[in-house]
Amino acid sequence: MILSVKDVHKSYGKEKVLKGISFEIEKPQIIALVGPNGSGKSTLLNIITNLLTADSGNVTVLGKSNRNPDIFKDISFMQDNSVLYEYLTGYDHLQFIGDVQGISRKQITDTADWIGISSYLNKKVGNYSLGMKQHLLLTMAVLNAPKLLILDEPLNGLDPTSAIRVRELLVELHKSGTTILLSSHNLAEIDRVTSTILFLKNGELIKENILQHENICYELVVNDIVKAQSVLEEETIPVELMGSKLRIYMEGSSLGGVFRILEKHEIKLLDLEKIVLGTEERYQKIFGEKGDKQ
Ligand SMILES: Nc1ncnc2c1ncn2[C@@H]1O[C@H](COP(=O)(O)OP(=O)(O)OP(=O)(O)O)[C@@H](O)[C@H]1O
């Protein structure tokens, strides 16, 4: 087991931010934590990395409690750029981590080369752009070749070129066996990196298996759309009018069952298209158009 989060609760005063969060990561993968502003994503990531204490619940990383300092050999948390010192160079930051964790000079330069920051490594961080800072933070986070890498909004504020590069690096890290847990608002980017998404809503996680069902739907063109909508709804099949098409969310019902209902009511099927919902559409379906805090 790479990560186990069990029944984590956290309140700030009367505000209950996390109401019993549980999930497990069993094998190396990329998992995204998605939710509206203020839904508790940072709170949850800070609790997992023991920067914040939960009111109750348990977190274990590779079988050890997250309170055991030994876990930091195996996990890394990519912090935001407030942890950087403007008057130090990128190399100074990496060397500091190298000294603390016993990482060789060669490993530092190899990692910097791989991330692509070598050309500005000896410049002071005060002269870095936001994208350069994000790349340095990522290099700092992967220096110890972590088994679990946690990132809070790693694509935040990046221009498209930098965002693409960071995304590619995450995919490469995953291919080399690193498990990645990241939070993000950039849903289009998330879609390109992973389809495993934990949606945080009202302090609770929307379970993945429900989402996987909702991920696929069908759009039908029929000769009598009003009648088709009404007969399918009578059979409690979730449908939605999409212009001249009828969208059917499968949620446990089979396509064969839908065809039989239409046939029974003498409704002709003229066209059928399978739709895989992107993260953005799934997000809107769960949180509503605005995705405001609920
Ligand atoms: N130290 C704190 N004291 C009081 N309330 C806090 C504190 N930190 C967070 N909160 C509140 O907890 C809620 C969750 O905040 P959190 O930063 O975890 O959400 P988030 O999903 O990461 O938001 P965003 O996407 O905007 O970064 C918010 O309502 C926030 O105001």
C-alpha cells in the first residue's frame, strides 16, 4: 500500500472542512484531487504530509504512520514558491537538500539536467520567472527520487509551454515508478495526465467508481425525442436533452436495456454516439457550472 487515508476529519473553528476522507493508493499511478476553491484540497495534502494535524483519522505512507520522520525518504511535497530564497541560486537550494539527505553532487546536476534547469541554476532565484521557480521547486521535490510525490497546484500560473513541460515531467516520473498525487484547477491539463480523479465536495470525496460510470454516456438521435425522454425517465434511466440529441448516462443500466425500452414504445433509433466525458464536464456535472464552493 503506497498511501492510506482513513476517516480524516478537520475543522477550523465551526467550519468542518474535511468530513471523514478515506481513500487508498495501492499501485503506482497519477491521482488528481479536484474541487472548487476552498473545498479543502490544500488542507488534505498538508495533513497527508504532516504539515497540519487532523482532528481525527489516520494516514499511512508505505505502511508507516505519516508522523514517522522516516517517511520523508520516500515521499516529497512540492511546496509553493514562498519557500524559495530570492538571494540564493537554484543550485544553493538543491545543495542544501543534497546535504541534508546525503544526495551526491552528480545526482543534483543529473536531476537538474533532466528537468531542464541547468542553464539558470547559478542565477539568483530573485531573477527567476514563475515558470523557472516552478521547475526549481519540482527539481527540489524529486531530488530524493521519491516513491510518492505530492504537488499542490503545480500548474498554477504557468504559461502553456511551461505547463506542458511540467505535465510531461510528471508523466515521465510516473513511468519510472513514482506515484503522484496532485491538486489542480486546470482540468484540461489534468485530463491529459490522468483519468483517476478524486473530487472533493462538501468535505467529502465523491467515490471513483461512481465517476467511472458517469465517465461514459451515449447521445441518441431518435424519431420522437420527447417520448423517448419520458419513457426512459419512467424506467429511471438518467437522461438529458442536448439540443436535438438525448444524452443517456449509463449508471448501471445497459445499452441493450435502453434499446428494448425504445423498441417497446416504437421509437426509432436513427443515430448513436458514444461520449467519453472529459474532466471539465464531469466537474460541471458534480459542482455545477460555476464550480463555486458548496
Ligand atoms: N489556517 C486556517 N484557518 C482558518 N480557516 C482556514 C485555514 N486554512 C484554510 N481554512 C479554510 O478551510 C477551507 C479549505 O481551505 P483549503 O485551502 O484547504 O482549500 P483549497 O481547496 O485548497 O482551496 P484553493 O483551491 O482555493 O487553494 C477554506 O474555507 C479556508 O478558508
